Amino acid sequence: MGKISKFSNLESQFEEMSDDVFTIPNILSMIRIIAVPFFIYFFVTGKYFIAVFIIFVSGMTDLFDGKIARHFNQISKLGKLLDPAADKLTEIAVTLVYFREFQFSDDNVLKIFSYVFLLYILKELTMLIGSFILLSMDIVPQPAIIYGKVATVAFYVVMGLLMLFAPSFGALAKFWVMPHELIMFLVAISATLTVVAFMSYLPDVHSQVKAKKTENDSESNSDIKE
């Protein structure tokens, strides 16, 4: 019965989300998700300028979709799921290709440091899976709080600098190459902010789950009395 109930909750959540699919913010989030495999393809095939352009456009749509949603009153349950999903898939894609590049680096220090990128991937996968678990409990994941927003901005700035000036794959590396020490310093700061952002979500998630459990217990008690 528990599994059936969870699938039922998921189904009802997706039915509610289907009412407001084609809003401007949702379309922008869908474009960001669709862009992810194209970014990976152009990056691994060495077309770095196109990959940079895709990430730039993705970052701009991420910047404006929330503002558009609030200004035109187009905030929706689907949007609250699509926007963070697009963020997470983009961040996973970027860190995955960086991990691959650093692994193939001739510099042993960068090769060892590449495992820091797995921290990002683990965090984003955990949050993606967690979002679906919350949906199965009839809980809509909350949007990013200030720590998450700061971590996201830091991620895009640091990864953008790497995409432009990293030693082996920077699109503008012929003009200036980032020193290894600077790369490790910036990535370490971004990774630390990512961990802080992840930890900041946990109290809110715990409160949501606790509140939902209390609500379900109350409904069960009411049904028994009736």
C-alpha cells in the first residue's frame, strides 16, 4: 500500500503540474535542460567556443526565468521543479566534463584535484533524487534559499573562468592561462559554498517532512473517528 500511495502522490503531483506547462519561465527551463547534451557534445569534441556560448545562454535564461515568473505571475509547481532540475543537470554536465579533462591532464596535481568535481556531482544527484522522493510524499521541493543562490552564482563564475582560461581547454587560453594554484583556490571556494548550500537545505527538508507526517497522522485520526 505504501508504494501504491507514493506512486499515487507522484501521479497527482504531475497532473497538477501539467496545468501550467507552457509558460515563458517553464519554456526557458526546458531549453536549458535540452541544451545540456549539446553542451557536452561540443565540449568533448573540442568546440569550446560553442560550449561557452551554450553555458552563457543557459546562465542568462536562469537569471531571467525567475524574474519573469514573478513579474507576470507565472509561478507554477512545474516551474519550481524544472528550474532547479535545469540547474542541477547543467552543473552535473559541466563538472563531469571538467572531471574528464582534469583526469587527462599531464599535471599530476590537477589530476588528483579532479576528484573535487565529483563532490558537485554527488551533491546535485542527491538533490535530484531527493526532489523526487519529496514529490512521492506529496511535498513540493522549496526553491533555493540565499546559500543556494550564492553557491550557484559562484559555480557559474568559477566554471566560466575555467571554460575561458583553463590550461588545456580554455577557449581564450591563448591570451592568458590560469595558474594551477588559482584554479584550485577558486574551485575549492566554490565547492565549499556548495557544501554549505547543501547543508542549509537539510533543516527545511526536515521541517517539510515532519509537517507532512503530522498532517497525514491528523488525517488518519480523523478518518478513524469518522
